[in-house]
Amino acid sequence: MTKLADVIDAVVGADTHRDTHTLEITTATGVTLSTLTVANTDAGAAQALAWINQNAPGPRIAAAVEGSRSYGVGLARALNAAGVLVLEIEQPRGHERRRGKSDAIDAHLAAIHALRLDTDKLPTPRADGDREALRILLTARQELGDTRRRSINQLRALLITGDDTDRALNRPKQFAGKHLDAIINRAPAPGETREQTVRRSEAARLATRIRDTTADLAANTRELTTIVTEMAPALVAKLGVGPVSAAQAIVSWSHRGRCRNEAAFAALAGASPLEASSGRTARHRLNRGGDRALNCALHAIVLTRWRACTRTHDYIARRRAQGNSDREIRRMLKRYVARELFRTLNTTPTLA
């Protein structure tokens, strides 16, 4: 097993903050060569690159950046553009701070941590570009969905506790279209009380929010569809893989090499089986860890195939005959779907 220290000349440890970054150049043997503090700006990143070129003992350089997707994102992008291998490093744990706490100490700990990494398990940061656009859209979609769901629940509760006219406007299913317009444009009733006026205006406000968030969600879906169709057309062609599930798979997979194999991708998705055997019982259970958003996407794909895929129906029948429960079968199907998605993502030329 090869360590990073065996294949590089030096590593740059970076402790990043909102205003400044502290960097340290450390040799492959752990000897500190130089330290520098720069501003968290484009000019500071350029200064850091010039300092690395001046002080590095050789051309093989790696950068261990703490917070490479938060305060250190600008520095990480500049280093990556300059051809420097950028690694994503977590904050030091308490037992590692035996020398105290300072920016220079944290930069040194980041460099030492990177030197101990295996070359086949290097934690590279997530990709930018269209992948980042998908992540932003998925984050916005989560917020829009939560807002719409809360507004529907509030509107339903408001109408249920009103008079007969209010209760008549409460639908057993989702609010949409002309029904929302009727709530928004409802005219005041003759002689209505202050409570009725407030209830009617609040219902109109909630109905307006539901209508607007529904339109925003539709626009979000169109943008996701456009991007994922351009990035991975083979992925969205799979049965049950819609634009949202495909986008989440791309975002979690990020780039070729982030997950070293399909088993690692399944573990990331929380779809890898965990031993739950005891005595004469030999079984596996669900993995409740990993990226739960990716696990949710796998679940949506499995549910669609559970309903509409003949091949999946045959598999379910075979597993039921072997005594597996439907919950165990869904876990197994998630594992197969994770393998299929990983292989498709890894072989898609547009994601290279």
C-alpha cells in the first residue's frame, strides 16, 4: 500500500477562514519549509501560488485544504487550475491538538494528515461546473418542497377549523389550479366577522404561496432535466431514473475517482448490506448511514421498478420464494441499482 508521502516532493497544508488562509509547505518527511498567511481573495490565491512555486522543493506538489468547499473554495479552485493535486481535509480532532491551537498548527496538522493517506483513497473535493449547478438546484428544490408542504398543511388546518364555506374549499388531495384561484379570489361574505376576514386573507396568502412554489418547482424540474440530459443521457434513459434522481446521483458521485469502486458508491448511498447475523440466523440489514439524499433517490427508482419492471417482478417473486421480506428485497434492489448507476456514471463520456 503506497502512501502519499512516497510519491510527492512536498505537501501544502492550508487552514482556511473567512478573511485569511494560513499555509505551510512540508516536505515528504514532515519537515516544515515555510509558512504564509494570505487574504481570502483572488489576489491572495495568486500570492499563494507564487509562494509555492518559490519554496517547493520539487514539482510533485499536493495541497491539503481544510474547508475546500466552504471558505477554502476559492483557494482550492486556484490550486486545481494550476495543476496542483487538491485534497479535502477535515478539521483536526481534539486529541491531535497536543501542541495547542493556532492557524499555523492547523495548517501543519493538515499537511501531516495528507502525508499519511493511501494513494488509492485520496479524498479529492467535489467537482464544480454543471455538477455544482445541479447541487444548487437540488438544494433549492428541497427548500421549495418543504415550503409547499408546510403551506398545504397550514391551509388545510385553517380551512378545517372554519365555517361551512371554508370546509367546502378543503380538498382531500393536493391543492392546485382553479381550486387555488378560488381560494385566492374569494370575495368577502356579507357581514363577516373579523375572525372570518383574517381567516380568508390568510388562506389567500397561503394559497398564493402554494401556487408560486408549485410553479417554481416545475421550473426547477425543467432546469434539472436540461442539465442531466446534456451531462448523462444514458443515465436518464434507465427505467425509473427521473431528472431529480439522476441529478442526485451525479451530485453524490461528483467525478470519476471520488468513489474508488461500485461498493464504495453503494456504501456512500447507504445501500451496502450490513451483517445482522446471530446464532443460527444469517442475514443482512439496512444500512442507515451514508448520503440519505442519494439513498432516497435509489428508493424512488426501486419503487418505480417495483411497479413497472417485469425483470424486477421476477426477482421479487424469486426472493419471496426464498423467504425474504419485502423490506429485505428493497434493500437488495437498492444495491443493484447503486451498481448500475455507478457503472453508467463511470462510463459516460460527457462526465469525464
